[in-house]
Amino acid sequence: MKVLVTGGAGFIGSNFVHHTLREHPEYDVIVLDKLTYAGNLNNLASALRNPRIQVIRQDICDPGIVDTLHGVDAVVHMAAESHVDRSIDNAADFVRTKIEGTWRTNAGLSLA
């Protein structure tokens, strides 16, 4: 099974990636992360040595996202803007990441 984890370099996403690689040795994991203030590859340092992980640095709202989803069996969508104070100043980025990001990801999949 190939699992796409959006926001996989963030705090929660990276813990999910570590868990998945540890508990499901038959799974391959693709991490899709924009690597902004909330995503950090250091969160995945030990996982990056695993040949079953692939990291793609890309915005989930990029129209080209569909091109990265070939062969993906499942999506765990954890990409998000995470600082509440920023949402007060500009909620648009938060809405865009969750709503448009979900739409773009689902548009690229044909899950059975």
C-alpha cells in the first residue's frame, strides 16, 4: 500500500509517518509538505533513512499536485496552517490549505 501524508513534516504528521513505517512494514509513505514554518525535515530525520519513504516539497494547493499522486492508495491529509494568531490576521491561508488542498488531493485520486 502507498500512503500519501500531506503535512508529513509537521509535528503530528511526522509522528504519524514514524508510526506507519514502524507498524506497517508493507506500506510505502510519500510525505508531501511545503516545509514552511510548521514543517521541518528534522522531524523525519530517522525516517529519512528508510527506503520506503519519499519526500516531496510542494504546496498542496499547487495545481500540479495531481501529477504526484499516481499509485497512491490512501491519503492522510494533515497539511494545515497551524498558528492561531495568524488565522486571526488572515484566515484565507488556513481555508485555502484545508479546503483547496483537500479538493486538489481528491481530484488526483481514483480510489476504489
